[in-house]
Amino acid sequence: MKLQQLSLFLENRPGRLGAPLEAIAAEGINILTLSLADTAQFGILRLIVREWDKAKRVLEEAGWVVNLTEVVAVDLLDRPGGLAQALKILEGANLNIEYMYAFSLRRGDKAILIFRFEDPDRAIQVLLDKGLHVVDGDELMSFVS
Amino acid sequence: MLTELWNDAEGGFHPASAPDFLPGSALREVQLRRLRAVVARAYKNVALFRSRMEERGLTPESIQSLADIQHLPFTVKTDLRDTYPFGLFASPMSDVVRLHASSGTTGKPIVVAYTREDVEVWSEVMARTLASCGLHRGDILQNAFGYGLFTGGLGAHYGGETLGATVIPISGGNTDRQIMIIRDFNVSALCCTPSYFTHMIERARELGVDLRELPLRIGIFGAEPWTDGMRRHIEAEAGIKAYDIYGLSEIIGPGVASECSAQEGLHLFEDHFYPEIIDPETGEALPDGEEGELVLTTLSKKAMPMIRYRTRDITSLITEPCACGRTLRRMRRIGRRSDDMFIIRGVNVFPSQVEAALLAVEGTLPHYRIILTRDQGLDRMAVEVEVTPEVFSDKIKALEDVRTRLAQAIEHILGIRVELRLVEPRSLARSEGKAKRVIDRRNEGK
């Protein structure tokens, strides 16, 4: 149920985002979604790609430090309160969210969010118990192909 | 006859300066006599030196000529650290009248000692330094070197009084007051670090004080390397002659060498400090004129003799006669050091100290470099560290934590603030040979 997310360290200055994206594009790897977290001095680029192991290798060979993290994709109702409801569940179970970001595509009336949990396995269990839909890798890939 | 030159307004001859003009042969005789005495003294009183002599099968009698100095063991900065605090003293504490200290390679200071006689010699060589820079009795000397454990302040103070100048012991800092006193006290000479004086020039301009219109005519600058470009800037902006002086605490403090009116190299006071130039890699002595590491032996120090002390400063000796008439050999101005040590805000910093801090936090040594800049007369230090897989995280907070811990570890060791920047892997230039760890941009544009 967990997804592999790639993270890259970037300096926060013009032009730094282009280079790693070009490196994986050259290998024909499509980015399903990304998020960029930044401070005044540096940033972290987080990527969800289909062939994460190949992308990781390509980036590392090009000299980037790449970190692999397990994240959880959750399918939520795309309407007011949809996210709040999910967060309430997580809060009730004392699950700590390190960070989250929205997936770039929607499916019907659903929006997909990516969560980085301290404890992803327990988070999945809680979400499933509460009847939320956790999107696994294969299902995610099927949306974009 | 020499005393007729007393108080010569042209360039200032002081009786203490007499050895500056000794014929070479007489100087060599003085040097050999003093060398034999200091080696005997160190052998008798300093265990580290004696054991190193014995390892080589040497005794003080092995020194029969000045050339025999090459057989003696070197002394290095870590010897002072390893014997901290008093292990290299050759006098009982009851004969020591002064202690000074400066920063060492691991954060622990090195301690230096002076007997009453040592203080007299120090006062003499500093008087000769000031005379060589054109000061004489009647000059008003504003001493903006720091007073305290640092040798600069008290060294220049005693030298100025010995010369017969009027010394204003203002010490460093409080720039507005410095400028007020230069103007109100008719100060004719000033000593401090060259970077601090450039700051004074800027501040004086902001305050509407034109230094060129004041009686100030001489600046004596030392304690850090500075360029000829900086000298031209200082001389033009302040309307003074700017002289370079050289010294180090381990040897005596300021007063080891000084420029003269010719401003073409620094005369070494070699009746007290015997200079050699060696190849820093092999330790072999190099012929006069070749560039290498300056090695100094204190010929008359009592409390803490230094035998063949490796200064890490790179220079060469000039043996040609000088236009000023001094017979003392000159050394070229120090442009660089054989290690990467640099001085920032009066603190000696070795890249190895920064490495120790990085290593303590990361567990492995990342690629890094140190960048020194100057902003409105204030030196700033930044450390760029390449992100390694060991510390990289997908969480901002974790990376900020790493950054903070690295900065704090460095600040803890050095005692000065640093700006720490995380940079991308492989973004710092790799060099073929020795890595260039320190980028000094402090004198750019000057």
C-alpha cells in the first residue's frame, strides 16, 4: 500500500530545479506528482515517479543525493470538509504527519493526497479501518497510463 | 656619533636601533654567541628540547658555527599545545614577569612567558620597529592593537614608551572615539590591524572627518596579511605612509621584523631572531632568495626559548643592501602560509578546527570550504558544506537541525559566529592536489 517517494537536495537559487528534472526526462521517466519544500537557503524536491528505482539510479549517477521514503496516497472526497475529516481521523489515532501534498490529478469526485507519516503502516491500518481509500502504487499508475 | 642622530625628524634614529646598522660580520658574531647560549639554556631547562637533542646525539657543544643550526630539531605549534601550559618554560615562575596567550589549533590557547630581561628585549625590538617606520620622540602614537592576552597591545605600548613617543593606550574598538582622539590629540602615528584601519577610514568619512587634513602621518599595521593594493588604498585615503610589521607570540609578539622607509621588505631583527627559510615539505634549508617557510630561533629569549620554530609563514629572504642603510636582512611580505591558517577578528583559525567540528556532527568529513568576506570593515566567515547521504533527509526540519548543529559545533570551537550553508553534492570545486579550503575575499576590490 505504500509508495516510494524520491527526495533530492537543491540549493535555493535560480535554475537548480531544472537539472534533475531534465536528467529523468532524458530517461523517459514521467513524473506523477512532485512537491517542493524550501527555506531561504535550500529546498527539497520530492518526486513520485513510476520507475522510482531507475529514476533513483539515474539521479545518483548524475551526482544527486537521493533519499527514498515510503509515503501513503489517500483518496479523499473532493468537497469542503473532505480533508478535514481525514485529518480528524489521523489526529484521533495520534498519527503524526511529517508533511503532505496534493496529487496533481483527480479521479471523478475524489482528490488524492500524499502523506508522509512517522509510522506509515499504522496510518494505513487506521485509514482503512475508518473506511478511507488508500491508493496503492499499481492503482495510481493505472490513472495515468 | 650615532647618538647625534637622536630625535632625527627625518626618519628617527634611536640608540636602540644601533644593531640595525651593525656590519654583517659583527652581526654574525653576535648571532653565534647568542645561539650557543640559547641552545645551552634550552638543553639544560626544557625536557622536550633536551630529549630531541639526545635522540640526534647532539649536545650544546655540537653548535660550532651558525650553519650547525640546521642539525637542531624543529619546534612546531603543537609542541606548545602538547606541553600546555608551562612545559616549554626555561625559567622558574619566580623569574617570569609576564604571561600572554593566543589561540591554538584545538581551541586550547598557547601560553608564552617573559622574564624581565625578555620584556626589555621586546621593548627594544618594538622601539626599533617604530623607529624603522619613521617614529621618533615627540610622536603621539595611538595604539589601537588590543590590550590583554594578545601580544599586540602591550608590545607596541612598551616599544612606544621606550622610543620616547607619547603612547595613547586606547586598545581596539569604539571607532567613533578612535577618530575623535586622532583629531583632538593631534595623533601623528597609529597602529592596529590593517582591516580595522580601513574601517576607521570609512567611519571617518561618514563622520565628515578628513584624515588627510589631520597631523596623522604614519600607520603601523600588522597581525594579519594585507596586500599592496590595500596599502595604496590606505595611504591615499588617509594621507599617511603605511608600514607592515611582523611578529608572532611564540617568538615574542610584534617586533620580529619591520618595514623601513624603503617599504621593500621587512628587516628582521636578526640579532635576536635568527631566520632560516626551509622547504615546508622536506624541512631542508633553502638558499637565500628562495621562497619557503620561515623558521625562527630566538637568540636571546630567557623564559621561553624557541629553537627553529616553524612559523608556517611563506616568504623569502632578501640579502641585498637596503636603501635605508640597515644591514639586517629583509624578508618579503607574507602573502600566504604553508597551512591554511587564517585570522578572523583577531582569532587564529585552522581549517582543521572546522573539520573537527564537521566530523563530530556528521561522523564523516563532508566536502566543505570556508569563505571569508568583509562587510563594512567587519570580517565574516561562511562555511559551505556539501550535503551527504548520511545527513540528507526528506524533511526540512531535519536538514535545518543539521545546519544548526554544524554551525553550533564550529562556533563552539572557534568562538566566532559563522554562517553555515548547505550546498549540493559535487558543487564545490575539487582540486588535483591540496584542497583549497579557504577562499579569502576580504581584500577584493581594495
